[in-house]
Amino acid sequence: MIVVRTTGHLFDRQIRHPQWEADNATLQRWLKELNLGGVILLGGSAAELSLKTQQLQSWATTPLFIAADIEEGVGQRFPGATWFPPPMALSAIAKKDIILACDYAYQMGAITAQEAVATGINWLLAPVVDVNNNPDNPVINIRAFGDNPEIVSKLTTAFIKGAQQHPILTTAKHFPGHGDTVTDSHLELPTISHSDSRLTSVEIPPFQSAIAAGVDSVMTAHLLISAWDKNYPATLSPYILTQKLREELGFTGLIVTDALIMGGITKYASPAEVAVMTVEAGTDVLLMPDDPEIAIKSILQAVESGRISEARIHKSLKRIKQAKEKVENNFNASNNFNFSSQISETKGTQTVTKILKHSAQSSSNLPLKSPQNQSLRNLIITDNILNSNFLDICSPAITIPEKLGYQTQVLDSHSLDCILLNNNKTLLKIFIRGNPIRGTAGLSSKAQDIYEQLFKQEQVIGLIIYGSPYILNWFKTLITSELPWVFMYGQMPQSQAIAVQKIFNISSEVVKTTKQQNFGF
Amino acid sequence: MIVVRTTGHLFDRQIRHPQWEADNATLQRWLKELNLGGVILLGGSAAELSLKTQQLQSWATTPLFIAADIEEGVGQRFPGATWFPPPMALSAIAKKDIILACDYAYQMGAITAQEAVATGINWLLAPVVDVNNNPDNPVINIRAFGDNPEIVSKLTTAFIKGAQQHPILTTAKHFPGHGDTVTDSHLELPTISHSDSRLTSVEIPPFQSAIAAGVDSVMTAHLLISAWDKNYPATLSPYILTQKLREELGFTGLIVTDALIMGGITKYASPAEVAVMTVEAGTDVLLMPDDPEIAIKSILQAVESGRISEARIHKSLKRIKQAKEKVENNFNASNNFNFSSQISETKGTQTVTKILKHSAQSSSNLPLKSPQNQSLRNLIITDNILNSNFLDICSPAITIPEKLGYQTQVLDSHSLDCILLNNNKTLLKIFIRGNPIRGTAGLSSKAQDIYEQLFKQEQVIGLIIYGSPYILNWFKTLITSELPWVFMYGQMPQSQAIAVQKIFNISSEVVKTTKQQNFGF
């Protein structure tokens, strides 16, 4: 019943989060002695992952669940595989053409599942079925398939249907709906104070559709849903998980917790008590408990003391067994570099391009004509420059403007003051999106002040926003009708290539063949 | 006779330098139709490399040379394997204890070779045997085993002997010595105007030692050595390669060019002419010609026209065949994740720690006592923040000061002005070293001005320099006797951990268990 986190890298020296990622010796011992249910993987490339999953299965007593948070494709977390734009891009397309958007969602599910299976993942912790009806939501935001329950239901159902073309488990998350909060449950426990009727009409329908479509698991949210349970967060609430999800919604698959090391739950009760309470509430699988030995011991004690019945445990074990049987052909799927033929480079790239292009927005007066004989700046702003895997010296957002005479400057939230130090004509690029852990969804008030000043100085000659439509909306208060601008949902290099082609009106061939000065050292 | 560059990644979408890295379809065609001699790999992790080398050998008609520029360990280029500090660290140790330094050099050669073999590399493009007697050398610098010919000879011989414990080819580079230049041959053709006697007494001895130790190949330098050949760069000079290297020094192994796409040679003649001239000069293997089809065609035409004799080609082919026979057991060495047992994590990490600690320097008045109730800044300066693979959110240089209340700020050469914007008490960390392509070895004059002002403001409370002892020497003119400082040759996380332990006087256990706020998203 326990799933622990580990890295997709092979070597201990590549562990980046030692507090959550056990070293190989410990993990091997756990798999042997504790007979763990599975792992959730983060870190490493698709190729590394294909080796790591083989290694993990070879260490396991019982074939393992191998799960990953690959909501935006395997390539979102594991480079080499297909990296899709955030789901909200599909919602933007759906508002124009719901059939096309559903087709893209289906392809996104199918390609993600195919590549996951190729790399040895058998449990897809996607789709997010939350309805993001709060632009300030710091944690769901553009990870959602939109702000409209009906569209979210249709798109996530299409995603699930696509994924079902391959032997993999799917997950609807985060029950009963994490879309309307301004608190990040990775840090604190949010309270949702909506009425029962509002929950039933907005938050719940996408879960009902997912269940009807045969979703294999539902992930619980670390949220206090006061209309349903004033005392226990959903993850620990028998009323929400058993009464609502199992009985009223009739869900017979796996109930899995969100990560139990998240602040929203660790601040509520001790790790031992959380483990027991979530099983009491109806959970089958405990994701990332702080210490698997403590979690197992405390559940065992609760059974021995009669607090939890053996029958309750057996029900979960039966569901786990059924889920594993469904994907049993997938426990040794990946094999050497042959796995690479199952990474759909051509189809994946084409589908991503279509979604990016159909969801892009731009001003009417393109292209940007770079002023002659003036100093030009390509100013790139990210949240945290050390956590920006979409950017490197070879990214189109860097290389193409360099080729056109722009000087690169990359700044992040720790250096916003520097933005105003430079008087060059500036192509401003914002790479900021709602993301877990960040704590906020968009621009800080300090950042807003600085951008307002920058625009007052009339140095901004072009604007590209990568990621959040909410940030585009804020900038729309500043931009004049003459300013060339482009908005893209994706932040990855493929999205950058499209944006620079668009803003400068250059061909994809030019982007592809632009030479870099550096040799890669 | 042709070695082309490719990426260690498996997928086309991971190609970062399309002008030098062919896509898989092209590479497969070349290997089949052109029967290429081998590849040089850059990019990807050690795990990816182990898959990529298998794939490449499976595509090849004749077993391939698989080469890599892993002068500082396989981990320098391919994460997961052991990453050594730059060779000049060994020179610093040699000045105190030559026997210990030679032991480290031997271990460095042995561990590098073992891990290279494990990942499928059979040709080590190391050691650098250049004598770096010019602190402003922008390209060799700390890649050299020091500035003293005798020490360089001893250390590089030890490295070669260590490497010879494993079935791999070694390389002495860059003939006849690239240590005394202020021009980067990646960009322009440098001229060395030393006399014959100086060359014979300083530059040549390490090559003689390497040849005596049985080095398998010698790499040519793109340098004009005016005392020896006023017209042709060494790479294209029959006098230097055939007369000097083959006949006078008696070298019977492989002569390989430095990369033929480097500015130092492309600006000298056309790709077709360069290919013919280097073979005429005595080269056996052409590394990274701009286009392998053009190189092969032009050499073929030169043979047909009688400009190059068939016998000359056969001599090279014979040497290539002999070299490949030496490593033939290594063409299919890597196999699944089992290769990982040959990555010496424990021994590698221990050896690196010893070298880092023995080559570190520091002020006498450690530890740094962080002032109470004041704003603290952890200011990190790199050359190019987008090309700083030693730094991420989980690096000790970031996490430990954050834990101690310092606010991180990361700036690079494009944002030096920002350094002075902030009045907080500053722990200054410089990550700059001589590196190919950068064009300069140390601090720009603008950077020097800014650091002078920063020190005048008396905000610097501590200093850590990672990489270049020449930069330490420059800072010594600014620092007072009270300032706590540390100098480390290595820039990698392991070096950062040692430096922060030293400057704050904390245990390695604290460094290891410091929790990060982020979850790795």
C-alpha cells in the first residue's frame, strides 16, 4: 500500500533531494524487506528512466507500481520524450473548437501513455481534472484543462480514453477538486468553503466523467472542504473518500493520496497518525509517506489494536492486485535502447506543434522590426534561473535573438531591480507560470511595479509571454496597440521556436540551422 | 579515418548543436555508406551514453572508435560518473608532495578509463600534456597539469599508466604544445613564436614522456609554430607532424587532429583543402570535419590525382586497425543497467574529495560568522548562467547559505552592473575558469572595476572562488587579512559542499541532510 519516491537517475551521487529520495542501498532494502507497493519517479532523462525502471523491478519482491507526475507528457519530467504544453492550452482551443481540442487531448493521453509504457512507467498520475476557476490558484492553474466544468470533463475524458490505448493506469486528481484555492497545499492546508451544491455542480462533474470513462485511480487532495467535513482534510476524511467517492460516486478503483510529505498534511498530524487516518478514511495507496517503515508500522499497530479491520486492508490489497494485473505485461516492457522506437518523436512533435500554434495568441501588427543602429536587449525573466529546464544556451529564445544582434540578459525574481539598469531597446520575455511550491500564481507586486516603469521608459519593443494567460491579461493593461507581442502556453524549446518565428517573421528552417557560437562546453 | 561528432542523447529532439550533430537518420546512413571510423560524443548522462554507444556500434559496419573529451573524468561531460577537479589541482598538490600527486593522477586515469569503458567509450581524448605557462591562456589554463614541464610530465605519465589498466586508448594533446597562447584556437589561429630550444625544453618533454609511456595517440594543435613552420599550422604541417613527431620523437601511434570545425583551422583553408593537407602532413584520423562526405571525397580525389599516395593511406589504415584491435573487447562492453556497477561511485567520490581537500586554499581566520539581524546575500557569479551545469537549486552553494539565512542571487557576465545594486552583507562566490570558447581566461576589466567597488563598500563578508587560481591571485590584491575566504579548484557540487563546510565550519552531515524547500518541480 506504500509508494515511495525515488530518482530516475541510476546513481546515488545524482540524488538531488536526499530527504525524499533514498539511496540505492536503502531502497533495495525497503523493496526486499518491506515489500513496497511501488515508486514515484522524478529526475533523469527518458533513457535513464528506461534503465532505472528495469533495475527497480529487478529489485522488487512483488512487481512494482511505477508512477510519475507526467501531466504534460513524459518529456515534461524526463527529457527525450514528448513534452506537451500545459493542459490549459487545450481549453483555449476547446473554446473555439471542442472537437479538435478533444482530439488533441486524446492524442496527448495516447502519446503520453505509449511513451510511459516504453520507459517502464505503469501508472500515470494524470489527468488533472480540477476546474481552475481561480486565476490566483498557485498550484493548479494552467495544469488544469480550463475553468469550465463541461470542457474539463470532455477534455479529461478524451485524455483518459487516449491513455487507455496502452497498458497503463490513469488517475483523476485531486479529489474533490483543487481548482479554487489561493493556498498551495504543498505548503499549507487550504480551506474550500463552497456549498455542497456548488461542489456538486462545478468541482465534481469531471470526476464523475472520469469514473464513467473507467479511470483507474483517484488522487485525494489535501484540502479542508468545510461543507463536507469541517474537521478532516479530504485525504483523511472517511466522509469524503468513503461516503462521497466510493458510495455516492460509485468509484471502485484505487484511491491514492497526494504526497504525504506535503505541508498541507504534515502540519495537520504526525506521519504515523496521518498513515492510519488516511487508511481509515478509505485510501488504498499512500504516496510518499515521510518514512515508509513508520507508515507500515503504524498501520500494522492500528490493525492489531482493532482500530482498522483486517477486512479493510484486504479490500485495498485486492484493488491493488487487480490494478497490477491490468498492467502486468508492462513490468518488464522496457529493454535496452529498443525502448526508443516507442518514443513517438515525429508524431509527438507534430501534435505538440499543432496544440502550440492553435493555442497561441499574438498582436495584429507583427513582425517586430528590430531598430537599426541601436543596442538591443533580449531580456528573459524566469521565476528561478536555477530551476528553468526549458532554457539553455542552445534554446531558440536565446540563439535566434542573438543571431539578430540582441544581447541576452537572463534575470529572475531575485534580481528584478536589474531590469531597469539597462537602457537598451528590449525584447521582453516572461517565463512564469503557476507551479507547485512557488506560493504565488503570477507576478509579485514588486515585479508589476518594475514592468510598469520599464514600459513607461518606452524601451520595450516586443513582448513574448510563455506559460500563463493570466500574466498576459495583466500585461494587456500596459501594452499599446503598436507593440508586437506573442503569447504561448508552452515554455519548452519547441514553443520558443514558434514564438520567435512568429515575432520576427522568420522561417522554421532559419531557426533550425542557426549556428551557435559555443561548442557545447 | 573520419571521426564525426554526435550527441550522447538518444533522440533527435535532444540535439543541441544541429550544425555539428547529425540526426539519427543521417548518422545511420553515414555509418553504413561512408564506413566512418568513429564518433566523438558530447551531451547526455552516463546512463544515456551506455545506451547510445551500444546503438552506435549496432549501426556500424566496422567497429567504431568512440571518443570523448573527458579530461576531468567521465562525469565532467556525462553526469552520474565521477567528475574530477581540473588537472591543475594535481599540480598544486605536486608542489607539496609529488608522489601523492602522481598517485592521484594515476587514480584519476584509472577511474576515468574504467568508467569510460563501462559506458562504451574506447578512446580517451586525454590527458592534456600542455604546459600552461601563461596565466592568460584562455583555452588550456587549468585544464593543464600545471606550469612546470617536469611536473606535467610526471603527472600525465601517471594518468596514462592509470588509464592503461583498462582497455582504452589514451591521447596526449595538443601537439606541439598549446600552453603559451592568449588566443583561443576555437576562434582564431594563434601564433607561437618561441625558439626551437625553448620548445624543446618546455613544450616537448611531456609529449616525450607520454610517448615513452605508450600513449596511443597524439592530438595536433591548430597553432602556427613559427620556429618550426612559418606557413602551416601544426595540424597541416608535414614538418611538425611527420618530421618532428613521427621521425624525431619516434611516435608510431595514431595522429589525430583537433576538431576541424574550430575557427583556428576553418579560417585557414577550405574544408576540402584542410582534409587533404592534414593527411599530407601525417594525420591518421580527422576529428569533426565540417562535412564527412566532403572530407572523404577530397581525400579520394587527392589519391586519384596522385597528390596523396595509396601507401600513405594504407599506413594510416594499418595504425587505425591496430588501435581498434587493442580495444576490440570493448566494442560491446556496456550492457543494460549492469554497466552501472563499473561506475566507481565510492572510490571515485573518495578520490575526488582527497584531491579537492589537498588542493584547496583558505584564509587563516575561518569560519565566517554571519552577522545577526542583517540582510545577507549569497551572491553567485558565473560566466554564463545558462551554461553552468555545476549549479542548480539543490547545489550546496545554494542550499547551505539559504539554510543559514542568506538570500540567493545568481548573476552572470551579462548582469554585472546588478552586483552593486544591493547593500546586503555579501558572501561572494565566483565560478569562473579558463574554458574553451569563452575567449578570455579570467575577469574582464569591467568585472574588476565592479569587484573593486564592491570591496570598497565593505559589504563583502566572505569569498569563495571555484575554479581558477589566477582569479584568486587577482582577488588577493583586494582582500583584507580579516576576510574569510576559500579557494577550490573544482566547481562541481562535491567541491561546493567542501567549501561551505570549511567557510561556515559545519559538518558534512549537516550539508547532506539540509532540506530543500522545493520538491524538485
